Amino acid sequence: MQLKEQFVDCTRIDVPIGQLNAQAREIRRKILKMITHARGGHIGASLSETDILTALFFHTLRLSPETMADPDRDRFVLSKGHASEGLYAVLAERGFFPKAWLDNYLKADCPLTIHPTNQVPGVEANTGALGHGFSIAVGMALGAKKARRPCRVFVLTGDGELQEGSNWEAAMSAAHFKLGNLTWIIDNNGLQLVSSIKDTMGIEPLEDKLRAFGFDTRHVDGNNAENVAALLDALDYDGGVPHAVIAKTVKGNGVSFMENVPEWHHRIPTEEECKKALQELVS
Ligand SMILES: Cc1ncc(C[n+]2csc(CCOP(=O)(O)OP(=O)(O)O)c2C)c(N)n1
Ligand SMILES: [Mg+2]
């Protein structure tokens, strides 16, 4: 289904694919500052998803602050809602709300709460209780398909999140309803809250499961925004087959002493650690 020409004109931003990784580095810097300043948040999870969100919000999504009320806009649902800081950082950078809000993250009168709500411009669904966002996205994609709207729906889940059975009901219905307009991206960092997924409750063989559930299943380096953007460009959104992208990521990506260390799921950097991390993220 073709988009209305006028709609493309008003929403498509043109950040060249070759600049997305540099953009992602900037987003990481913002995440670090937000969490250190607020003394709360989920740094490992937000650094894990940064490149995926950068690809989506700076390249893929046909969406802008001006077109949030257009029923034909693309939709994005952050099902791993605990990683709200990554979403807030890209939304602020894209102009959905003033960047100054990031300085007030977690303050009582600021809409930027630890789990995102639709009180925040650009946030489509309230998430944070894991296992719900995917079903919401399936509903959005089904509604769009029935209304013959050209919008596409993208949802990002964690990998530990897939231990929630509700995801598999959503997956089953996506194929049944032939939701080619739906793309399910899995932030496959191998860790969950306090330890590895493998040792907690394994989800492998993931690719076989996704294929068995009827998904066009792809792999990508999820910590390379340029690769993610190129992959999403190449999918067939009109073909009636839902898409699943296993995005291989590293929790805490970009900061050497946070990478793959489960403790950084919850830990808040000291000022000194933040400074050290920012030094690793210079362009
Ligand atoms: C229903 C539900 N159960 C438990 C939690 C607590 N919790 C927050 S993050 C998390 C781990 C999620 O791991 P994963 O989905 O792999 O995301 P990652 O942080 O690795 O990106 C858990 C169990 C929650 N938010 N919702
Ligand atoms: Mg994980």
C-alpha cells in the first residue's frame, strides 16, 4: 500500500544512514546524563536498545511531532518499558518535547516517569509491565489493516521479556491475521534482571520458534544503527507476513565497564563513573 505523497513529505526526516551511528553515540551520552542526574533508571537496558531506537526514530518511522494525530502515522511501542530513557532521549532529539525535560527526568512534576506513559508526546502506549506491548502492537497493526491504512507498526521487546507467555499469544495472532505491517524487534542481549536468560529460563532456539510462529525472521547487529536501518528498509511491509528481527545486542553497549555486567541493569553511575563513561563516547 502506498503512502499519501503529502504524508511522506511532512514526516520523513532525512538523516543519512551513514550518520546514524554518530547520532546513536549522542543519544548514549544523553541517557548517561539523565540517569546519573536523576539517580534512577535502567542504564544497561537503555544502552542496549539505543541503536535500534536511533534507526527507527531518525530513519525508519514515518512519524513526526506534527503528525502524531494522523491516523496514517507509523507506530512504535516500547514493550521493554523499563528502558524509557532511550526512548525519551530520541523523542527529545526529534523535537517531540523540549530537551530541557530530560534534566527533570523522574522529578515529581515531570511527565518523564521511569516507565513511559502516553502523557509524554510521542509515546503511543503505557508500558513497563513486561509482556504487554507486543499485544498492543498486534492490535494496532490489525486495526490499521482492517481500516486499510498504510501505517506500519514496530514493537521492541526484551529477550528476557519473552518468558512472558502473552508474547506467544500475540505472535500466534500476528501470523494468523497476516500482519505484514507488523515488525517485532527483539533486543537480544542475553541478560535479564539479575543474570543471564540461559541460566534463568532459556528462550532458545529463538529463530526456530519465530519461524514456526510464521514470522519472516531476520538477524541484525542491533548495536549498529546503520545496519538496523538498512534491514528495516529492505522488509516487505505489504506481503502479509509479519516480521521478526533478532537484534544481537550487548547490555550496556558503548561503555566498556558496563557491557555485559548484570549489575548495570539497576546500578546508577557515580559522577566519576559518568564522566569516565562520557569520555568513552566522544565522537
Ligand atoms: C511483568 C513484569 N515482571 C517483572 C518486571 C521486572 N523487570 C524489569 S526489567 C526486567 C528484566 C527484563 O529483561 P529483558 O526483557 O531481557 O530486558 P533488558 O533489560 O535485558 O533489555 C524485569 C524482570 C516487570 N517490569 N514486569
Ligand atoms: Mg535482555
